[in-house]
Amino acid sequence: MVEFENPAAFFLLLLIPLLYFLRYMKLFTDITFPLTLADWKGEVFSFHHNSRRIIRFFATLFGISSFVCLIVAYANPVAHNQKKIYTSRGRDIVFVVDTSPSMAAKDIAGMSRLDAAKKAIQTLAGENNGDCLGIVEMARDAAVVVPPTMDRTVFFTRLDSLRAGEMGDGTAIGMGLSCAAFHLEKSAAPRKAVVLISDGENNAGSINPHTAARFLESKHIALYVLGIGTKGYVPIEYVDPHTGHVYSGYMESEYDSQSLSLIAAAANGAFFNIETLNALSNAFTSVSKNESVVQSYIVKNYDTEYYTVLMLFAACFFALSWFIRRVILQEVL
């Protein structure tokens, strides 16, 4: 919220219409001397220069802008802000995101499966800044691309950069779950969870997904499996990040929800079948409610003043007005 510590200063803005009124009444105008140039019994010389009038208009506009900035600076605007500083640990959530080429299929409200997943993650991540969030990217291989962090800028930047096919073709679910477990195993967070988002069965990697799921349960890490996609022929379009080849057309989706539900059951977790954006939103709402943590925090107040910025703008506008009048138009005082 922005407040002005000296709002009475705005009355000085009345000087602008007052000046133009006095000029209209010819009480405050520039001193001019008429000079008529003409040949004997010839046509009187007249000076028409529209571009000069336009340039003069901008000089006046910059001059008025400079004056307005001075008045606003004199009014001393101050923005009052509040920031939550958490004094207790929140929850740790690691998203295991499938980026295999099939995740580029556009069967979730016209969006690709991967884009729909990213959008839902962004919504959940924006709810509570006290959570530590991480990302495991999974396809033929799996890797932690964002360790659990409270830095939302880092998290959102890397999430947005995820592209289908950048880690090859395949779905190493066991590897993805194991990577997430490794970064959550020793966490001191009151609640820890892994959210797996995939459209396929495990067909890569050296770790059985059921083994990884049981390990999560033994470490008291909740597992939520979101099976995203539909069966049948679905449109697909994506650019292979390695070859630059564009794939566009239709593919036969062999999405199997049963294999994914069994992985969730192995960890005594929850499975959600996602075929619409509404189902995806409801799934993330359930995750948020089930893993909710009451956190204590303090509110820090801080102010931001704009006096220096406004004075700088005023100086720039004045310099532009002076340059136009004295150098371009060559006016004199």
C-alpha cells in the first residue's frame, strides 16, 4: 500500500491550469515583437512550420512532467509492505515429473500432459512460501534438478524449463522415486511427500518402482501418484531437444493406470487418475490438505521510498525540455 506523507503538496498542481488560464487571459504571455516582411505590393511572407509546433509541444510536455514529478516527490510517497518470516519448518515436497516424449501428448483440455502438470505444480507452489519444494526430472534416466528449496524463483524457473524428451525416451519411475527419497530421507521437516506425475509404466532404470515405493513408506515419506493421460489416439506435437526434429500428428496412447496405482499401493499412498484439468486440480488440492502443516511466523514491516526515483525522473524530463528549447528550437530566455 502506497501512502503520501505530505498529501497537501498536490495542491501545487493547481499552478498548471492557473498558468494556462493567465496565458489565455493574456496576463502572462511571452513578449513578442511583430515583424512583417513583404515585397513592394507583393505577397506578405508567412512562416508555416508544423514540425516546429510538434517539437515545441513535446518540450512543453516534458516540462510539465518534470514539474509533476517534483510535486509527487514533495508529497513523499512511501510503500508499506509486509513479509512473512517463518519461525518453524514447513513441509518438504518433491515432484517427480515424467518428461518422456509421450508427455507432449495434448489430451488434457488441449494442453500437453507436461504443461498441464507444470501449471498445477505452480498453483500448489504458490500457496505457501514456507514449504521446501524440489523437482526430480525423469525419463530414460532420473536426476534431481531442484533440491528441496524455499527459493521460489529458482524453483519456478527450472520448472518452466522442463521439456518433453530432454532426458531421452523411457520411464524410469523407480529411479525417479529413489532420487526423491535420497533428498528427503534425512529431512527434519514435520511432513515429507513425493508427488509422482507420469503417463506410463516403468520401462527403464535399474530400480524396481515397488522397491522404491516401499522404501518411501519405511522412511515415513508419503507418496502420491498422479497418472495423467487418456487411452486411444491422441494429438502430439513437440520438438526433440537433441535433434531439433519436429514431431507432429497423432500417437496411440497406451496409458496404463493400473501399474501406477499398484506403485501407490506399495507405499500405502494415494493414486489419482487424471484425464481433465479439474481432476488434476482436485488431486493437488487433496495433496495440499493431506500434507498441511501449521507453521508459526512473524510479520516484518518495511517501507520503500520513491523520493529519489521521482527526483531523478524530474531531472531527466527537465533536461529533455531544456535541450529541445535551447538546442533544437534555439529559443532564448
